[in-house]
Amino acid sequence: MKQTKFAQAIVRSVRELSSEKTGADAEAYRAFIQIQDRRNIWLVVADHYGCIPQEAHDYFHNVWSKQFCEALARFKPELDALAAERFEPDRDPKETGREVIAAFVERHPDKHFHRLSVSQYVHKQLKAIQKEKSLKSGQSSDTSEKSPEQNVYARIKLLLDSNWV
């Protein structure tokens, strides 16, 4: 999808769905995320862009909207430290991830981050920390009371998974 054409579709959709008269992409983005009634929003954008609603939704969230958010690269060391600090091997990684993200966002109330990118990065880091700790201990966390065959399978799976990151 071409960003310019998609931006034009967003601007037209904002004008159609709200009272905002936007011109610039950033203004359109801010107005777009403020629209309260989002039931048909992707139908309208897709109609203006010439695609199916799911494609419009995915492109907006995965590509186009990132340009209006803080670049995550300079915050990665901070996220790494938060993830390492809050990691507990027996705790649900999703819960830990939510806690890390909440703490991170709380530290930067004036910044606008791409939520999906932050979430993906944090969960990837937590998974890497878990693998690193389980490899250091010589066994994966879920192999402690399994048969020898299951332990071998779990270790092979762990090694294969680490190559697919």
C-alpha cells in the first residue's frame, strides 16, 4: 500500500466520520484515533482506499500509524532493564509484560508510543530472558517432572525455538 494514498483515504474518512476538517497527515491521525464510534471505520477507509476492511485495519496499525509515534530504538535499553528487573520464572509472561509496559508508559507520559511495537518487543525480550535462564540452569522450566523422552523433546523444541526468533 502506498502511504500517500492511504493518508488521503484516512483524511477523507476523518472528514466523513467526524466534524474535523484536517489537511495534514498528523492532524488526520490525531483526529482518527479520537473518533468514538469505530464500528464502521474500516469499511469507510477501505472504501476510500480500495481494499478490504481488514487490510485497511492492518496497514493502519502495523505500518502507517508508526510514523506518528516515538521511535522505539532509543528506549530499548530501558525496556530491556525493566523486563529483566520484573522477570520471574514462575510468573505468567503476559502478566509480566503488561506490568513492564505499564511501568514504561508511566515513566513517559508525554510520549506517544506504538503500543503493538512496544508489546511485541517486551514479550520477545521476556521470552529471551526465560530461554537464557532456562539454558543456564540446564533445563527448561517445564521439564522438571517429565519422563526422559519428554525432557529430550522439550530441550530439542527449546533449541529449535531459539533459532526461530
